[in-house]
Amino acid sequence: MDYKGVVGRHIKTARKQLKLKQTEFAPLLGVSVTIVSQWENGSICPEIPKLLQIAQLSNKPLSWFFTEEDNEQISDDEAYILSTYRNLNDIGKQHFMDVAANIREVSRYKKL
């Protein structure tokens, strides 16, 4: 397995899910845009502390960066919903799930 390529693709996915350009992402990590580009194209791999920082920013487990991509990718909207849920406290998460359950029960919102 080409770990640099896998890690790079995941870094790019994480950055895009955060809706950041490389020029916005690089300063958050204290690196240059060139370094982010090299990570994303698989030329080089970030040091573990940087990868941990990216994992924390993107709310992903570190192991995700080392796994092959699934055939089914989640959309930016799905990633936003997941990120929103993960950033709620327990009461907010319960309310979120209640709203989702109510929406799921309305027939006009169901896929045909």
C-alpha cells in the first residue's frame, strides 16, 4: 500500500470537508502551502504531530488517514452534518437525533 498517497488523499479530503483552501489550511498548521500540496499529492508525508493536528482539526481518528478509501464517499453536506453533531454536547446530540427521527417519519422527505 502506498501510505503517502493514502494519507495525502485523506488530508485533501479532510481539508475540503473543512471548506478550506490550501492557503487557509497551511497557516492553521504552521506550514507552507507548498508543504500542504506535497502532502496532498503524496510526495511527502507529514510528521505524526502534524497529522495529529490535522486529525483534531478535521475531527477524524488518526487511523482514518492510514486506511484505504471506501468506495462510498460522503458528500460535503454529510461531512458537515457529522461534524456539527460531533461538536454538540450530550443534550444537543439528543435534540439533533430527535429532529432527525421526526424528519425520517415524514413521508414527503423519504427517498422513493
